[in-house]
Amino acid sequence: MAEVVAFAQRALDGVNPAREWLRAPHSLLGGASPLDRMDTRVGMNEVKTMLAHVEHGMPV
């Protein structure tokens, strides 16, 4: 989980934006927050994919 949090901080340019993004519900996750989905390997991979899109300027 620490790896994903660090990734979020890089992709979103800071601790506070990452914290907000990780806690906010997201339609691509069925209304769950990224943190809620990170309790499984599949969910963790979904969140990593979303962050990769953010990092490369793709819409999420």
C-alpha cells in the first residue's frame, strides 16, 4: 500500500492532493474510493492503472 500512496503523491503532485484522491469516491470503481478498493490485489492493480493514467495526463 505504501508504494501506491507514494505513486499517488508523485502523480498528483503532493501529499494533500493524493490524500484527497485516494479517499474520494470514483465512478470507475463503482463509487468506491481508491483506498476502499486497495484491500485486494485486483483493486490495487485498478488503482495503480488509474494513477498511471493520471501521471501521463490521460483522463480518469
